[in-house]
Amino acid sequence: MKLADVGNTPFVEVYGLLPNGNRLFSKCEYMNPTGSHKDRTYLNIIENMEKQGVIRKGMTLIDCSTGNGGAALAWIGREKGYKIIVFMPEGMTDERKQQILSFGADIIETPKETFLMGAAIAADEYRKKHPVGEVCFLDQSSTLLNKSAWHACGQEIVSALHRQRVVPDLFICSIGTGGTFCGIADILRREYKNIKTIGIEVDRSAPLYASRRGEVFEHKSHNLMGLGAGVLSVNTIPELIDEVRVVDGHAAWDRMKKFIAEYNFGIGPTCGANLMVCEDVARLESGKNIVTLFFDSAWKYESRWEGVYPDYAEAE
Ligand SMILES: Cc1ncc(COP(=O)(O)O)c(C=O)c1O
């Protein structure tokens, strides 16, 4: 696999899934080289920071991740000649950890109690202990180079829709940092003035949903890794998100498994969340064109196939 293989993923129509003559299209980001959408994110962050002279070959690049970002960073870092350290909350899947290690990166596990917030604090402390120029904390949550990575994907979707002479009515997709959602939504909005965008959060950690309802946000542990970090990233740009819905993590896992059995696409649990909301919307609509995204691959979750992370078992 080569860096040039990142992006240009298939854009497919998923036949027979939605009721009422609604059509579903999905961008297959799980087909990126490391098996997730985060290849685009880190390639863009690293290449732009190189251009800006912020980082150069030989430096140590660090970031926090539940696994997909870490694997993408580890692989791209190795290809480009960086040392990589991934700060990960303990209890993530073995497949994700093994993948990161296989690319020659180091993992520093941080306490489960503080989840990704704790991993970010640990990464920042590590950075402070080293001279500038030796270590760079990329911080995918705080750099808009995350969102801008997704403009190219948005353009690919627009080109594919043009070729098929399809005008999209809705873009429906989950939000972690929000980089994927907002980068694509930005491009789709410019092209299709009437498109409606619906963001998805996991119900146990939904800061945007809480703020829209005027509720106090509280982070609770959950089983949809990649969503619900516990903080709102600068990449979650509220103006680009018309509506926010929440999903139950276990229901998303069940939806993923049913989809894999029926369609034989090896997708992960947050893709199940996307499908659930597309179906909910489609039940009340007819003749709409809905665009969504498949983030990552099922094989990354085999050791947790019951959808339970023992360290993050829900307390109530
Ligand atoms: C499996 C999975 N789904 C969805 C997301 C959300 O992507 P983003 O951070 O771009 O919002 C992530 C992020 O890590 C993820 O790993």
C-alpha cells in the first residue's frame, strides 16, 4: 500500500435498504489503506504541516486516538520517516493496537477513567517535556487541517453524483471530531443549496445534541469508539449541521451486524449508526436521495464482537 492509495474510495448505491423509493449512497472510506477514513485526515495534517515548516522528517509526531487515527498516523508516519507515539485510553480493541504496533509506532495507554480527555492531557504533557522541533502534538481535535482533509472527499462525492445525474437531498453522518462530517458538508452545501445535513452523536456522550436542547452535557462511557470523545472539537462547526440525532450504541452494533450479514460489506459499528438514522429519516420521506459514509472496517472489532468494552461497561 502506498500513500497515493489514500482517497478516491468507491461511492456506491446501497440498493434495497431504504423504504418509500428513497435511495441511499455511501462513500466507502473503510477501503482506505489502513481500513479507515482517518488515512485522509492524517495525510492532510502531515502534508500541510510539512509545507508550513512546522514538522520535518525525523521528528516525533504524537496524537491521541481510540485506534483508527492512531493506525493511520502510524502508517503515514512510517512511510514519511517520523517516529510516532499514539496516546490511547486503555481497553481499546487488540486489533487496533496490533495494527498500530505493526507500523512501528509506540502506544502509551492512559487511564480508562479519563478516556480521550486524559489521553489528550497526557499527550500535551509529553510534548511540554520535549524541545519544540523534536516533538509535535498534531491534535486532530484542535486543528482545522482535519476538516480540510475532507474537502477532497466532498468533491469526489459531488463528481460521482454529477456523473449519475443525482441531486442529493440529505447528508447523514456520525460526528466524532466532526472533521469528516463538516468537511464534506461544507462542499455539499456549496454545490447543493437545498441539501439538509443531519449529524449523529452517541446518546451517552452527545455535546452538540445537549447544547441544541439547552441541556447540560455529561459524558458517559459508551461502546461507539470514534464518537463521543467528551469534548466538542473545533472541527464540529454548528452552522454546517442542520439537525443532530442521537443513537444507542448497542442498536448501532446490531444494525452493523445485520447489514454485514445481508450485504457482505465489512463495515464497523459507527456505520451501523449512520444506517439507523438514514432508515429513520427514510420512513417519513419518499423519493429522496440520501448520502452517508462508511467509516471503517469490521475486522478492527473482531475481539469485541459482542459490542462490549469491559473497561467502559455502562454503569446504569
Ligand atoms: C469508527 C469511527 N467512526 C466515526 C468517527 C468520526 O470521525 P470524525 O472524527 O472525523 O468525526 C471516528 C473517529 O475517530 C471513528 O474512528
